[in-house]
Amino acid sequence: MAMKVNLVRRAEIGVERRRRTRAGMLRAGFHLIGQEHGRFQRIEDICAEASVSRGTFYNYFSGLEDFYGALSFELSSDFEVAVEKQMQRLTTVSARTGAAIRYHLHAARQNPHWGWAMLHTSIDKEIFGPEAAKRVKTTIQEGIDSGEFHVANAEAGKSLLLGASLGATLDILYRRARKDYPEDVAFSILTGLGVTKSRAGAIVRSALPELEPIMDADESSPVNFWSEEV
């Protein structure tokens, strides 16, 4: 029985060691990528920052694309859950859309390291990544079906929303925008989608509840929006 207990404990230690190693590489990647010029990093750069070998890197990730995908998930998962929790209280597609835009743009202002890392890890075949594009396209279609949005199709609406949000995020990160810029952008996107000016104005002027952290970043996740350390 004692031998079985020791083997179980040894396995637990191994799992924890692997978790810590993987988390350390992701934190190192966040440190490098969460900067203005952090887009183009090499595997060697990440390994040096995390003090691991190239072989260790490949024990956890198949390459840079896989690493960026994992980091993007860690950066966005808890934040997206927190946003979704607040948006469940809103009854219209246009109100949820306006809130989502404002939350993301204010987040880039609040934590620029997170904002830069989100940009650098997400821009590929789709702005902000395929999962975000899929969610936005679904939302636009819901707005069209409900009669709230008046655009040619969901694809066009998706491009309008994500393209404007990308430009606005860059304006914020480069400090070209005033404090209420997220509201200006949300208003412009909503009216571009066909929402009336009076309705769009009411949406962007409504109170935006503070997001509640989902996890303790230090214990549960290698990188997290609510941790500004980089």
C-alpha cells in the first residue's frame, strides 16, 4: 500500500511540475508579446525568457502558432466569461453588442500589456482570431434576424465591427484617444449596423458595470487580464 501511495504522489508531482513549466513559458511569452513591438518573437526568445531549452518548448507546444494560440486562450478566457456574465443581463442584441465593444476597448486602456498581447496573438486569418470572429458573426446575424441591425449580411457586419474595433484598439494603445473614446466607437459601430442614433446614444451612455474577476491569476492561470504584471 505504501508503494502505491508513493507512486500516486510521484505522479501528482510530475503533473504539477509540467503545469508550472508550461505556465512559466506562457508568462514569459506574455512578457515579450505584451509590448508595442512584441509581435515577432522567436522560439529561442521565449525559451531564453523562460530559462528552458528548445526541446522543453517542443514538449509542450508544436510550434509558435500553437504557442500563440495557447497564450491567446489564457489571455481571453476569463475575461470573456466575465463579459458574458454581465451581458446576460441585457435583453437586446444591440445593447449586448455595445457593451461588448466598450468592455474590450476600456480593457485595452486599463491594461495595455494585455491589449498588446491580445493584438499580437490574435491577428491571423481573422481579426482577433477565429473564435471572436465566429461569436461576432453569430451576434450580427441575431441582430439582423431580430430587426435591430440593417446590414447586407452577417459577414459585412462582422468586418465592420472587428475592423473598427481593431483601429480603435490601436488608437487607445498608442494614446491617440480620449477617455470616452470607447463610447464614441461603440456609437459609430452601432449606427453603422443600422441602429438609430437615439438608441445607440442611450446604449453607450448606460452604466457599464465593473467586470468581476473569474480566477486568481497567481494561482489558477499563467496569465490573466486582472494581473497587470508583465
